[in-house]
Amino acid sequence: MRNLDTVIIFLRSNNDIDNIAPIIYKFGETTSINIKLVFRDSTFIDDFRIEYVRQYDNVSISIVDYANGNVISDSRSEDENTSDIRRRLTTKTKTIGRKFPTSLPEKLYSLVTTDDFSDSVSTILTKLTARSENVLLLFDYLPGEKNRLYHIYAAIIKEAQDRDYTTVAVPHGCGSATNSLVRMDRLEQLVAEGEFKKYDASPAELQFHTYERMDIHDYVTIPNNVFKKRFDYFMNENKIKLTGSARYCPEWISVLQHITSTGKLDINSNEYNIVIFLGRRVGYLSRREVILTINLVSSLPNTTVALKNHPRETFIADTNDLYNSESVVFVDNMRSPYILAWGDIFLSTGTSVVIDCIMRNKPLLDLDYLHANRWSYVEYMPECEIQTYDELYHTLVELLTSDTLSEFYDQSNRNRYIEDIVTAGGNDVLQRHIDIFKSIV
């Protein structure tokens, strides 16, 4: 085993920060290893979690221009004249509003940049690694293969491996649905191509092709065995490392509670604050049914209802179709950890951020009648499952009138879920990550 010199962490958006910030924290808190955070532009460097981990002397930030091979260190003093096309185009386009598809800035960027980045990738790695010999590169999910960034990352990974560096994917995976066919597009593709009847394929083999591209990494970290099955069909067992969930482990939740404050939320609190986390259309949500649900919840007395759209899709954009709009606020521009601290009861239409509610022992109601998936926390904690409007109404009334929010979960169910899905056998989740990373370089 070699001594790890440098860790280079590639971050694209809030989602990556959600998943990898706990690992950055643990590296900074317990090691002197050189940690370099790599962003494509300055959009996310003011995230409160990034601000927190920058306190460590061994953590630094770089902005990279993949087209030209430029690396700008210490982004606080970034010169606008050296900024790349992507930062200026993407940032300004996204300010038009959340109604604008978030993929469109990326497509516009692709039209005005070159496809030839092989030389720039080598230059970037040389600048980032300096005189380091034993280097680890961390990524979250790889983007889709139609995305230009996938091919840039693939080139970085290949160049890194040619240099005898180690590359690892660290997807959080804790929100995994227990059903395999969470989307139907691959099944429809196989039927159209006449391949469907040629072999006896399981649902998981049909569905999880989106994870096959992760096999270009040397390793992938997996939080639990529910998520592991998505990799078992095409990845060598030696590549898969079971770690527990960095994002939702008790140690990181404690850090988040320390560094967040509900005072940063500009929301008028009521006697009870209910948060609805909205999923994406890919989960086969019905807009009409979601609106009916919001109308039901917002009709309850003495409540404020906060709506949080998924960061990749605005499902409900305004209050035009809502009966009780005075009781409803949108919190899309507010960080989820602040909202999680503020809320009393949480409703999910199929999104993984709600696992934080479980860790904070706050009631979570999964609106199962609204989406096509079945989540692992419902398998463990049936008290979370809501199958009808009537059940939602009666559950909320009971919670709001009996003042038993802290007694919502069957604690034996909750503890079993945390042990199996979040911590995977022990509370040393973050240290487990660090130990594995040190052992594989």
C-alpha cells in the first residue's frame, strides 16, 4: 500500500456537493493529505458546505477550463478576463429562471466549444497533481454518454489510469427504489430492437444499464446492498466497496445541524410547518394529482406548506392552480439542510433528500399513490407509506392534533433501516471511506 499524496475531487453541482462534502470534511478533519476540489465554474463555490470545508489548510479549490486546459487556483480571486466560455454562458443562461431547462445551457455550451480536449485533459491533470505520485480521483455519478462532460471525464479517467492514479465513483445511492424497473425506456428500447425475447433477462439487467458506464472507474463505493444490485450484473466484485452512506450518516448529519440555521429561511413559520419535496416526471408523477395533494395539505389550519422542486426539474412553478396559495411558499432557492431543520412534517413524491428526515427523527410520509416507485425506507418503515388521499388526511390530522411528531416512527423499524441502508453495519462511515481510499491507491 502506497501513501496517498493528493485527492482530486470533481464537483459539478449541488448534488455532487451533497454526496461528497462529508468525505471532504473527513479528509480535512483527520488527515494532512492534499485535497483539491475541481469545479467547472464559480457557480457553486459559495455553497455553505464548501465554505465550511475550506477552513482546512489541506483543502483548496480550482476552476478548470476543459477546452483550453486552464486551471485557476484560489477561485476567490478569479479574474473575469480568464473565465472560460462555459462559465459566462451557463451561469447567465441559468439566471433566466428555473422554468428554463437546466440542460439547455449545457447544449448551448456544446455548440460553441471544440470536441478536441485530449491535450487539455493531460495538461489539467499535470497542473492539478504537481509533484504528487500517489493520486486518487473522486467523482460522483458520471453524466450520460450523450453529455460532452462524460467524454471529458472519461478522458480524464483514462489519462489518470495511464499515470497509475486511482479513480473512484462515490454515488450516494441511499434513495434507491426497491423495484428494479424504475424507468421503462430501456425495456421499450429492447422491445423495439427485437432483443427482448432473445434471453431471459431480469428487470435489473434491463434497467440498470445507466450504471454500466461507471465501470470505467477502478472502484465504486456503495452505501448498502440494496444499491449494490445495480452494479452486480456488470462490475467485478473486487471493484465494489461497501461503505455506508457519507451523505446521511449520523456524523455528517450532526455537522450539518451545527452549521445550518433556520434563521436563514425567509419563511413565515406557522404552528406546523409541512414540507413537500417534489420529484421528477421520470417517476411518472401526475401534475393533477400532485396539485390535488397540495390543495389538501394546504387546507389544514395553522400550517405553512413549503414546496421544494427537484434541483433538476421544476414540477410545479407557481400557485396558479392552488386553492390556498396564501398558505404555500416555494423554497427552490433555499438549501435543503435549512429546510430540513425548519420543517416539522415532510412529504415525498419520490426523492432521496428525505432520508435526512429519518435521520433527524422527523415524520416522513411517502405519497406512494403519486409515483411509480417503491422506496427502501417504506419497506423498512411501513408507517411512512401513504396509499390514498384519505390515508394522508387522517395521518396528518392525527399528527397535528395529538402532538406526537417525535413518536411517529416505530424505532425498531427506524434503527434497522439506519443500520442496513445508511450505516451498513457501523457508525464509522466517514472513517471507513477514508480507510478504503487509502488502501486502494
